[in-house]
Amino acid sequence: MTHPSLAVQDLTHDFGDRRALDGVSFEVRPGRLTGFVGANGAGKTTTMRAIVGVLAPDAGKVTFGGEPMTLGARRRIGYMPEERGLYPKMKVAEQLVYLGRVLGVPRATAQARAASLLETLGLSDRADDLLHTLSLGNQQRVQVAAALIHEPDLLILDEPFSGLDPIAMDTMAAHLRGRADAGVPVLFSSHQLDMVERLCDDLVLIHEGRVVAAGDARALREERAGRRFRVAVDGSPGWAPDLPGMTLVEAGRQGTLVDLDDAADPQALLAAAQAVGPVTHYSRVLPSLSDLFAEVVR
């Protein structure tokens, strides 16, 4: 099945005299996980609410498959808000089936999907428990299941990893990856930059209501990569080059890390390492997502 793209175009929105969104534009492509990154108050949640119709922006538009985001199109979205909205005194599986029915899923299909989702998310043994008796992390998993019960064509998830332990985070990440691999466009926000960096194909970085960088995650990092290189020489973990234009950053078990000025030749670094012994690793070091974000908002 071919899934459509989501396009956000020039969204602008004010809360009183504060501009929350200032011409926000980006695309969420089919089959790709897009990480939405920004500090608290940067505009992530406001943007997501505008996409799903909870908030009407002052200007701009949202399209899905090139068409305006109508009520019918929004029913094809799986949305998980940051503020949880499930019924605390309703049984877990019963609640998922109910939400599926509201979204047009036949009862038998909703029951089968609820059972499958709870098994995938490790909650089969809590299916008949009241939601409020679950831990916050398990409630989070149920919230994600609720966003998936109607097998949406687009996923919008606001902080889906919040409150999860490492094992649950890995389970959640694998499930989102599986949805993307099936062709679904997935947009999620998270403050856990290591997870975003590990998981995402694309990035949208937002700062004070403006998108400051957007696109392929690796390409964005490569665009802003400096002249830092890591080289490892077998048997010489503490080796440090003494070459013009090269500044040693560190030398240890992970190899030697150096910064090169504009005049230094990276091949001279490689040749010097080869003169010491067999080179087991040589690469330019890309900035981490934390470094990238710090640079673009500076």
C-alpha cells in the first residue's frame, strides 16, 4: 500500500502577543521516521495540534497526500497527545476496542487488533485491568496502542518515550520502526536525543517557533560536520600525531580524535597512522544530534 506524505506549510499561530509558530514548514515522508526536536515551548506540541485539527492556526496549511487535511483525512491519523486522554476507570482491552469502534473498526477486528497490540507491547496480562492501576509507563504503552488501533495511514506522537524504562523504549522503538517500514509516515517529538538520533531517518529542528533545520538526518549532520577525524591503530591506543594543523582532542581505547584546521590534509593523518601500525578505523566524526541542535539554535 502506498501511503501519502504529510506537508506542513507556513504555519503561523499567536497566543496573545506571543508568536508560537512563525512560518513552520516541513514534510513527513512515507516509510520514514521523522524526529521533531526542540526545547520546551519551541512549538512542537502546537504544531502537532494544528496538524490533527485540535488547534486552528492563524495562517498556513496542512496537506495529506497533496489534499487539504479534512475531517475524513484526520480520521486516518493515529495521534498520541502529550497530555494523556484515556479513561482511567475503564479496562485496558475494553477501552482499545471502544476507541477502535469510534474510529469505524468492526468489533471483531478491533478485538483482534487490541489483543495483538497488547501482546506486542508486553501488556497481554494487563488486558482486563483498569487503566489507572497500571504504572505510568504502562499507561503510556496503552496510549500508543490507542493511536494504532485503527491502523492509521499517518502517526503523530507527542513524546511517546516519556516515562518508559529502557526495555519498554526499545519495544516502542521497534514497533514504530515496523510501522515506518510498512510505509507509514511517522512524526514524533522527544527530548531523548540519543533515541531520536538512533531511530530517525529525518529530522525537524524547531527553535522559538521557527524551523531551523529539516531533512535527512545523516545529510544534516554531514552538512555541519567540521574537520574532526578519528583514527585507530592496532596495538597503539595512545598514539598521538604531531603534525602541522592538527589538534589532539583525545587518545585512548576508542582511538585518536583530532581536529584539523583548514590547511591540514586528512590524508597526512592517515599516512602518519599507517606508519605506526595497521589502521583499524579511520573516519570523519559527524556531530551528535545534541551538537547539531546546539549549533543551529546558536
